[in-house]
Amino acid sequence: MLDLTLAEMARGLTSGEFKSVDLVRGFLDRIQQRDADINSFITVTGDAALEQAEAADAARAKDDVGALTGVPLALKDIFCTEGVLTTAASKMLSNFVSPYNATVVEKLNSAGTISLGKTNMDEFAMGSSNENSFFGAVKNPWDHSLVPGGSSGGSAAAVAAGLVPAALGTDTGGSIRQPAAFCGITGLKPTYGRVSRYGIIAYASSLDQAGPFGRSAEDCALLLNAIAGHDGRDSTSVSRVVPDYTATLAQPLDGLKIGLPVEYFGDGLDAGVEQAVREAVKVYESLGAQVVDVSLPHTQLAVPAYYVIAPAEASSNLARYDGVRFGHRCDSPVDLEDLYKRSRGEGFGEEVKRRILMGTHTLSEGFYDAYYRKAQQVRRLIRQDFLDAFDKVDVLMGPAAPTPAFKLGEQADPVSMYLQDIYTIAINLAGIPGISVPAGFVDNRPVGLQILGPHFGESHLLNVAHVFQQHTDWHQRRPEQYQG
Amino acid sequence: MQWETVIGLEVHVQLATRSKIFSGSSTAFGAEPNSQASAVDLGLPGVLPVLNENAVAMALRFGLAIDAEIPDVSVFERKNYFYPDLPKGYQTSQMAQPIVGKGVLEILPEDGERKQIRIHHAHLEEDAGKSLHEDFAGMSGIDLNRAGTPLLEIVSEPDLRSAKEASAYLRAMHTLVTYLGISDGNMAEGSMRCDVNVSIRPKGQQEFGTRAEIKNVNSFRFVERAIAYEVERQIDILEDGGKVVQETRLYDPDADETRSMRTKEEANDYRYFPCPDLLPLVVDQAYVDHQRSLLPELPAAKRERYESELGLSSYDAGVLTAHHDTADYFEQTLEVCGDAKLAANWVQGELSAQLNRDSLPISESPVSAAQLGGLLVRLKDDTINGKAAKQVFQELWQRRFEDADQVIEAKGLKQVTDTGALEAAIDEVIAANPVQVTQYVEATEEKRGKMVGFFVGQVMKATRGTANPQQVNKLLKEKLDALL
């Protein structure tokens, strides 16, 4: 029962095979037994979850239900949840109980899902390994000496370890797709503007986007159905019809045109990862797809442009954490400047400080044109690369990350850590959707195939991912110690 | 040396929207501290701004009223600085692409000539909260009710050449924004605040001198006084061989002086960049045209019409149009009584004197325009004479009656025009004052003219003021002259 997909779980609840309370109890037990090893949760909301499960069961008895009523999941601790600690994995917010719900949380509530708690992450979503958390690093369920990826590492690890059937994360430069790849699960970053950002603690506002983690593309489609759509409270959310993402999952892929960006198969790509990705592409060929090489000529500029734009926005977004109204405040400030300096100095971790400094610098008088304006120009070129590519092909495929999961503490240098996101970052800059699906293993470490589509092409992406999962079983593999 | 003063003003006009510029909170003045501060106004983690369309409409109407260029696209930017009453650590404002471009405002300085003052631009921004330093020993309180109130900042070119011109500019601005209904113009509540840039240069010199910016000068009077002080200060420095430093100064109305706040070196680097939470604001021609159709008759046009169509003097037209409430009142009075000069005299005379005495704005006049109009109808049709009219006005002011006719009826103020009754009264007066009659008869013709006044007074007294003075005059002269 606990190892079913969301879709199967919903069917089981509908048929009365088991109850929501059974599911919630089962997962809470697992969290209690297993999470000490992997540290994927910051807050577990067991009592509230059981209450909601009882309510969901009562609603099911009255047939007053949606597709996901009574299904448990977890939320990255970046989503504001009313009455529940919402920390962004920062000391700065380690005492912050949100007085309101994020729009996606409201949408999930009305869809009937039950949150079991808030998952660990890199502080303020800044990181690619989940080592930058005030609440400690998250371990990869496949091997506790490995990182789960980041920044949504807690959500990915919790799903991979079977602590929840699905979870929500956010992706600013790869923070859903890379941990999904490292943990051997499916993770979707929707088009920028597809999902409301209201109530999501901002890292880089022009890049942040929420999306689902699941055991299958179908589960991601179910969750996207629940969370997508225009929100009057988010001016950057797009007013556009939300299709039923499950309706087109099984469409045949005959004649699908796949582009392989040559820049995604060059230096720095682990040979094992490349092999797994190329094997996956062959599966598509066997299903009738055509494969061509394409070029995204500005790929190498993506990481530098991102590390100008994202820190610039972050330096401004994180200015509100000043110790005045909420969050961490230093002891006995002597004056206002002391209050600011010590509250922020004590409340933020190293990586967060590094990005605030970088962003403050690049926006400074005399540097703006050289950095921020130039990065925005690069961003337009990168977007154009993708638009040109999608004139020729339906989807792009490549690795989600250059290597499989690395060891905790292995990437000590920030720049080599930043280069982890070399295949994911450009997607956020372009605003297009991307999905990572399990596509094999290197030395027992999962490999993710990244599939990219044009803006608002989520239906097709999920269809392409789902058909692959109908013909492969990588997504059904579980870490040995977390089976059953 | 002859010095020339150069002044530019930045006027912050609080727009009269019901809700804030980026949230739904009320903008009403004077509420309990922090009772009008929502999650958005508090800058809680995860919140996002949504632009208030009404603020946009008001800014556009202002732009159209000063005949300004209206760009198709304007951009909100973040102005980053730390201050306790600035909840997000940045103010959302406009910089490179404001909503209103170059325009012009006509001013009429006291004892001066009409002058066209160029407006550089006007932009939308959010107000900050307030720091409260009283009531908190050793601490400051923060009230965020005002945070997020929409402001239109109107920046003039350095076209003003004296303190008088500056205050005339401010008055013209006040007149305009209240006509447009985009601000209540309440200076005491901070609905219009002003920063003044002042420099001096030797008369005839082309280049500008170094300027000082005087912050937050909040009344017409203070603007004049702050400039006068600042000009003297700068002249003293230059004439002593010193140099004016570019700095921000604060006007202290109690000490009537300006004091240095910070020099250019200490100035903040605000690190402006486009706000990623708000899309560029695009206004199409149809929307601009619609706003144009909503413009009321503007002060200059009204003044012109009062002179050319109503035949009022330039002075009267100026006074009556200086405030739209006065103009409205005048026009309603005129509509009832049909005599522009009579209405103008009464509005500027009796009404204005009485309002001053009771310190009331015209909008709270106890005598309505309809009541005054009704009174003037009775004056015009000779039902009452001028003296009685003033009495009627007083009765209406005390709110003892509903209209002039009621007062006239109740107080028996109807003018006596019946020749028989008047003749009887005159005969009585002549009979009762034989000495004066003899003096009259014996006087020269020149003196007789003046002596009639005594008899008129006696007749008016005898008729309790109800006699028609012109008629009394005429009949008296006939009867007295018959005695010669």
C-alpha cells in the first residue's frame, strides 16, 4: 500500500481497499523509523495529518472527493503553511510560523492532499547538494555517504526513501531536476508562470518555480493538475487554460523529433551518465522517434549569467530579514545598525551570505551595466537558443546533471558546485519546462534523463516521460534498505 | 554680487486610492497602528505585489492634465536600502522608465507673471511606514499602516527662480491634483510632501551651482521659509569664499533652519533594478483615451472660462478657481441664482469671511451652495434688500432654517416696496424730526445730498430694515425737496 504510485493510491482509496488514515499512519511510521538516517524532514505535522486523513475518509464515504483526496505528500520547507513552522532551512526563519498559506498549499488542500510535513532543503534554496541547511545535510537514500542533490534534497530523498509517495519542491536553477536525478525519482519544473509563486519564500523571483516530485510522470501530472493555474496574487503567473495533464500521457510517440544539444554531451560529462542517457534515447528511437543533434550555442554562458541574476534578485529578496518584524533577532542590540548586522550575520549561513554579497556587488553603481544588464542580454540569447531549437525539434534530451550523486563534502569549492547545474540552469533562464526521469545507474547511483519542451509544453513532456516509463522500469527501482 | 536662485521640486502626492498600491489594505488615515498592514505590507516571506489599477489610472490622468508624454511601457524597479519602516528592505518605485514623461505646469506667483514650469517626469511608488519615537523609552515603534500607500512623485526641471515661485508651483500642483480628484491634498496628513533642490549662481551665469536637497518640507509656508534660509546660507558660504557641498538637508520648522543630514559621499547606493515580481506596465492608447475622457475641466480652462464667458475679473476668476471645492460651490450657486458677479461677490465676501472666522473648509460650509443661490435669487428679485440678505445668511449659517424663503417669512424681512406704506413711514419721519427738516431746507444743494442719509436711516429703522433703500431714497428726496 505504501509503495504504490499516487494514481494507484487514489484508486485504492476510491475502491475502499484502504483508508487515508491507514496511509498516513503508515508513512508517519516510516518517517519515524527511517528519517533519522536521511534527515529529509524539518517538521513533521503528524497530528494535523491524521485529523485531515479522518476528514478525507469521511468525505470519501460521502463521495465528496477529488482525484487526490486523502493522499499524503510532503512540502519543501519553502512553502508558507499557515500555523506551521516555515524555515527555508535557515536559522533566520527557524522561529517563523507562517500566518498564511501559499497558493499552491491552498490548491493542494482543496484537492484533498494531506501534508505530512515540511522537508529539508538548502538554505533559501541556495545550493545543489542540500549541505547548506541550518538543520543539517540530507543523505541520499541510495547511499548515505552521498548527497541527495539540492536545493529540494529533502523532498527528493523523502520520496526516494518511501517516506511519502510524492512531494513538492521548487526549482530556480535545477533544484527539482537535479535532486530527482540523484535520488532516482521523477521531478518536473513547470514553465515559469504556470504555478503561482505566492507564498513561496523567494530566492530569485524571475527564476523560481514550484513543481512536483513523484515516482512516475503520471504522479507528476496528477500533482501538476492540482497546483497549476493563474493566481491573482502573483502578477507573473500566466492566465492560460490548465489542461488535464493526465489525459494525454499515453499518446504514442510516433514521429517524435528529439534534439540532442551537442553542448550537453561535451567535456565534463561523466561517461557512465552519458551512456545511460544515450541508452534512454535509443528506447525512444525504438518507439519511433527521430533523433537529431542540435546546438544551443550560448550554453556555456548560462552558469555565469545565472550567478549574476539570481544573487542580484536574492540580495534584494533577502533584505526583509532584518530582525525587525519576524525571524531571528540578535540578543541585546545596542543600536539599529548593530541589530541589522548581528541579526543578519548570525541568521544567514555562508552560502546565503556569499550570494547576497555577489548580488549586492553586481547591482552596485558602476557595475550594473557590466554585470546585471549584460547578464539580462545573455539571458535573452539563451532563451532564443531554445526557441530556435524548438523550431526544429519537439523536445530536447540530455543529462540532468554531469555526474551522478557525489559524496557529502566532496564539492568544497563553490564554483565547482555551481557547475553541477550546468545542464539545468539555462532552462530557468529561458523559462521553459523540464522534467528529469530515472534512466539507469552508474555504480549504483541513479542517473536522470532530462527532457525539455517549449513554454507551456508540460502535457507533451509528461507524455514523453510517461511512455518511456511504460517501457522501462528504472523509476520502479528502490534503494535496497528502503524496500517495503 | 547679484545671485540667482535655482530651484527644482520633487513633490510626493499621496494618491486617493481606497487600497494600497500593491495590496488590498485600506489607505485610510489615522487608524490604530498596524491595523491596516496585511501580509504583503509587512513584507512577510513569500508575499508578492499586485499593482492597483486605480493608481495607474490616476497617474495617467495627472500626466494628461500636464500635457505630458505617456510612454507605452513603464517599469517598476526596486530601490534598495535598509530602514525599519521599510518592510521589504526596498521601495518599489520607478526609475529609468516612469509612467509619465515630460510635461508642463503653469504657475502664477504672487505679484508675478504667469510662467510655464517644465515637469521632468512623474513616477509611481509605494510609501514607507512611519517610525514613532515618542511613547517608547529608548526604542522606536513602527507603524506600517502607511507602508504601500501609492505615491506619485512629480519631479520638476530646475525652472523655479524664487521661493515665491516655488510656493506658487506647489499651490498650482495642489490645485491640479485636487481638481483631478487623485489626491485629497491634505498637507497636514502628509498627502503632499515636498523635497526642494536649491542652488544659487551669479546672475547671468549659465552653469548651475552645487545644490542642496532639502527633505520633507510639508507646507506652502515652510517651502518659502526653507528656501529663504537655504539661499541665505549658500550666499554666505560663497561670499566668504567657501564652497557649497552637495548634500541632503532637513528643514526644521521650529528653528527655521536647514541642517545637514548626509553628504554625497554618505549617500546610499540604492542598487535600482527592475522588480522581477511585477511585469512591465503596458498602457494602450484606448486606455489612455479613456482616462482622458474622465478628466474634469482643468483649473486653467476654468479660469479662462470664468473671465471670457462669465465676465469675471481676472482676480475673481483666479480666486474662485484656486480650489476645486470653491469653484464647485461657486458654480452651484451660480446655477441657482443666475448672476455670476453676484455669486462671485458673495462667495468671496460674506461666505469666505464667515468660513475664515469659523476655520471651516468650504466643503463643510453650513450654508450650502443651493441655499446661498436661493438667497441671492431673493436679493436679485428685490424680495429682500442687501442688509436683510446678510441677516438671512446669518440665520442660514446657524442652521436654524432650511432656506432663505423660510427665514424671510419667519423674520418678516420681506422688503417693503408698497409706495403707500413707504410714504406713510416717510411722512412720520419728517413730522418727527422738524429740526433736521429745517436744517435740510436751509442747506446748500451740495450738503442736502449728504443729509438725506439721516432720513433714510430713520425710515429704515422705522421699517425694521425691510424698506427698499433705493425707493426710500427716491421718495424722501421728492418729499423733502417739495418743502424747499
